[in-house]
Amino acid sequence: MHYGADYNPEQWPEEVWPDDVARMREAGVTTVSLGIFAWARIQPREGEFDFAWLDRVIELLHEGGIAVDLATATASPPPWASAAYPEILPRDEDGSVYWPGSRQQFAPSSPVYRRLAGELVTAIAERYAGHPAVVLWHVNNEYGCHLHADYSDAARDAFRRWLRERYADIDALNAAWGTNFWSQRYGSFDEVFPPRKAPYSRNPGQMLDFRRFTSDMLLECFLMERDLIRAAGATQPITTNFMGAFKPADYAKWAPHLDVLSDDCYPDPNDPESFRAAAFQRDLLRSLKPDVPWLLMEQATNALNWRPANAPKAPGQMAALSAQAIGRGADGILFFQWRQSRAGAEKFHSAMLPHAGTGTRTWREVVALGADLAALPSLPAGARDARVALVFDWENWWAVEGSDHPQNQVDYLAVVQRWYRALHRRHVQVDLVTPERVGEGYDLVIAPLLYLLREEGAAALAAFVEGGGHLVTGPFTDVVDEIDRFRMGGFQTQLGGVLGLRVEDFGAMVAPDAPASEPGERFAPFSGVAGAGMGTLLAEELRVTDASVEASFTAGRRAGAPAVTVRAGAGGGGGSARYVATIPDEAGVQAVVDHVLAATGVAPVLAGLPEGVEVARRGDVLTVINHGAEPVEVPVRGTDLVSGESVGGVVLEPHDWRIVRES
Ligand code: GLA
């Protein structure tokens, strides 16, 4: 179990470093991420490298028995780089420049940025590839975090190259983007631009491809660095830190290229339900690369600096959220950062070693967690425990939130997380997968809002149901192909047979609290054996041909019409396919989930727990956590892997947790 933090010794005089290492040992730190923002110190001028200080830091750490996750330092180019090469600066869709003075001010597709970054990576990798302290390579940092897309001339040129590779022939692009609409037909790839600011709605195919391109440009940067590290002879695993469900980067496409995934996660202590969003993020990380334990690369020991109000963590909450990550597949708990900064934008951000020193609650909790993690034995890797898959797909996310839809207020991530929360409250273990992966041994698959459905995904979903699986999908599902065009023959052209229905109209509705100036049908309730709730945003008109109705709308223009349907899978395999014709509210999703769990017999990891208690399975290891305000008795039996004692049920105080190997 790795334990540690981002370590930024360049922010401190050298006399502080030995104290850092001594304190790290006191806290049980095993690993630090070094040099993430040190480009300006490592390369003070083009062509000149200063490694003497870094040599000394790495030696000190190594002597102290602390391993290094060595950064490539490319996330924040130094001022000399943009002064000499202003073309590396990114631009927004208006053409405004993102100037230096912060960080991440680089255009990912800029050949000059890539050359400069590449020279730095090669110099670092050649120097430290063989150093025994280096156990992991940390490429860049949070690719795309602040800069979700770049529209610079470098991006323009790279977009044209990317499109040439994708379509080969400009007429193929014209057909894909439907450019006969509004006289957008291109004569050559050199006429195409990134979707910069335009008078009105931009071409949906172009927008979607630009999203793919943006993710691919960041991935190209990662791959370039990875290849240079390997070319320098390094054999350690290579990672870059993800940010959970981060819209600009299609991590499902990235994950195969990383040796080990790592993630940064900052749940808001002001939100009493943020632990469920954090659980979602952990499950996503595990699902993206199921056979390799991931690392929690960054979290905060206490308060942040970047929310409007930065609440402290409650006593014990930091350890509880760490246990959550371990229970959901992590083999390392690291923080941003080791020693709280004295200067700079993040000086109020908490750290392992607070500015107020070691007489603080934060420090005591840091030391206690270090001791607990050190006591843990190795945990099962690659356990596939979930019986339920929740479909989460980046390309669909981009497309479903495109413009000019029947309903333009759909928040895909929020809807998927609503379904996740309902399963989490019932202590059901969930994987988060693309539709192509639903055949990996699940009993129940839930696929909300699968607007863009690739042929392979549709085939996998259909085969899943025919093979005896239970599917829940809808609304606004199976509507377009992978370039955001309608498929010929109406909607649900791929899943209509499995579902026994087609959608004829999407039926947008207006929120009940919308101002009177927004007239129109308000949200419509539904009820039936599938449960009751409020249908929001969409109330689709279905043509049901071969399914039974499990709930109907009870008011509004669809009163009496089907809201939830079910069709038994063909072939006598015992499977089923449900369709939900609206976006149910929180209570509605919970009701439908409860109905589906009962109907399909999917069991919780542990029965009878209150909603504020979380349980996760990792092979034969159960992690139980009390996020609630009252003590709870949890019937978990086996060996407590921290204390080594055998337990026959435990009482968990608020924010208390146990990691138990089942007997
Ligand atoms: C991100 C970055 C870190 C730091 C933290 C602060 O995760 O990677 O460098 O800025 O945010 O929360």
C-alpha cells in the first residue's frame, strides 16, 4: 500500500528537506510524487538543465527509504518557453489567448510544445531511469484540467491532420457531417477549422469529432512522453493522474495505454452525500482497468482552496474516504500535497504537514492513517465482484449534451450518478462500463440516456438480454450513430426489437419551478408496479408492440401512457429488457431500482445496512464505512486486516471503518 503525497521541495530552502524526510518517516510515508511543477527549476533556460538539486532530493528520499513517483514536469511550461515561442499558448473559441502566470498554458497539439516537453522528458528519464528510488513515472499532471479545449492555430492544423487520418477523403467527411445542410460542404481538409465562435449552432458532427480530437491530442501528449521514457531505458510502470468522470478526456480509450491508473478525487465536505459521488469515481477507476489496482494519487487531508467555501473535513473523514478508495480497488493513498505551501495560489490548501505544524488534528490523523495502512496485508487484485454494470460512455456523454435537442437541459453525468446513488444506497456493487463491455458476466445492466449507441454496443446489449441478462435503458436512447446522425428507419433501430417498442416523440417538459415566462407542460408523475416518482425533462410517447407496462404517467399530456415497460428476453433465456420513458427524479429512480433488484434477485454485498453505511467487496475482503451521524452495528465477520483481530460484527462510530477478510 503506497502512502504519500505530491512533494514540491523546490518551494522550500534546502535546509527544510531533511526535516521533510524525517517527518515523512514519522507519518509512514512510503512514496512521493516529485517534480510535478518543477520545469522552471530543472530547465532554467532552453538547452540548460540543472539536476544537481533534484539529485540531492532523490538521494535524501532514497536514504530515508521513500520511493519516488517521478514526474516528467511538463504540466506548466516556464516563462522562457512562451516568451520565446508564443505559438505554444492555447486559445479559446473566441481566439483569446490563455497567457502564462498560472499553469497548463500549453496547446497540446503544438509541435513546439511537444518538442520542448519531449526534450525535458528525455533528459529526466535518461538521468533517473536506473535510479533505485524511482518506482513509478508520473506523466504531466491532470491533462486538460483547466483547459478543456484548445482552438489555436496549432489545434487547427492538427485537427486537419486528425480528420485526414479519420476520413482520408473529404467527401467521406462531408457525408459524415451532413455538410449539404446550410451550405457547409468542404472542398478540401484545408477549409476545415476547429468549431470556433460562430453566429449560430455549429455542425453536430464537427462538434463531436472535435471532442474526440481534443481527447486524442491530450492522449498523444501522454503517449509521446511514455514512449520517450521507455526509449530512455526506464522499466518502471507509467501513469498519469485522471480526474474521475472528466468530460474532455475519454479515459475508457486512454486506460489501455497506462500501466496503472491513478486518480485525483476531492469530495466536498459541505455535501453530506459527496461520499456517494466519490464511490462512483472509485468504481469508475476500477472498472476502467479491472485487473490492475489503481492509485488514489491526490486527495486533501482537510480543506481545499478552490471552492467558494472550503469546509474542513470532519474528524475521521479523511481516513474513511481513504478506506473507501482501498475497498473499491486502490493500492495507494496519496495527497496533494506533502508540506503546505508558504506562497502561491494554493497556500490555504491543506497538506499532510500543515502550516500550523505537527500539533494539529490533521497531522495526528495523517500519522494514524499511515500506521493503519502499514498494517494492511496485500489485498486481492483484479477481483471482479460486481453483478451490476452501469453504462457510462464518453462519446455518448459528448453527444447527448450536444445542442438543438428536444430537451437541452440533460446532464448525463448527473443522471448516471442518480442511478448509481440508488444502487449505492442498497449496497449493491457496481461496475461502470461502456456498452461494448456488458457481456463481462453481469446479471443486471442499467444504461440511462444511451443516445449515441455504436453498433458493437447495441449488439452487446442485445446479446446480453438474449443470454439471460436483465437490461434497464431509456429514455433518449438508441437515437443516433457514432457521428450524431439519425439511423435510417426511425429511432431504436437497434434495440427496438429487444425492448418491444419504438419512441415516436420525445415529449420535452419544463421544470415546475420554471418562471411563468417559460410556458409548457410541467414534469409528470408516474406510478405502477415498477414504483412511483416524478418524471422530469422528457415524457416520451412510446409505440409499444411487444412489452408489458409496469408504470404509467398519471398526469399531463401523457396521462395513462406507459412510463416503464418490460419485455422478456427472447429464446427463453430468462432475461428481460426494461425501458424507462422519462428521467425519473431521485425518488423515482430509487423506486425503479428497488423494483428491478427485487424482480431480478440481485443481492446487496451485505444486507440490512442503513443508507449512510457503505460496503464494498474486493475479493474476499469487505470494507465497511459509516458515513452517517450515529453509531451502527455492522454484521461483518472475519479478520480485521488492520488490527489482526477476528471480529464477529463491529460497531462503527461516525466516519469509522473496517477492512475485514471474510471468514
Ligand atoms: C489538482 C492538481 C494539484 C493541486 C490540487 C489542489 O488535483 O493536480 O496540483 O492543484 O488540484 O486541489
